Amino acid sequence: MAKPRPFRSPIVRLAVLALVVLLVGWQLGGLPALAQKITGTLGAPNASTTLSGNQLPAPAPPPSAG
């Protein structure tokens, strides 16, 4: 006698896959986000932001035609 397969229907397979994706996404959504470090009061002239250094600097502005 053949052993029955638990997820025979494609609808059941799709539902199980959707549930697994939903649960994994829910677990990963609880991880803390990495934020930039800001020293000083936000919006104040002495406020500064520390970058990690793994990104390119902004491009130079184009020369003015004047």
C-alpha cells in the first residue's frame, strides 16, 4: 500500500508556502534597523552625522555658466 503524501493538493502547498514566507518575514521585521548616529540637537547648526564610510561621496555640483 502506498504511503499518502501530506501536501498533495497544489492549493495546500501554496498555502503552506505563503504561511512560511509570512512567518519568516514577521520574524525578520522585528530586527532593529541600523540608524545613523546624530550628535547635537536635530536641526541645530552644530548637529553632525557620522557615516560608516562604506558609501561614495556626493558628486561635485556642475559649474555655473555665468
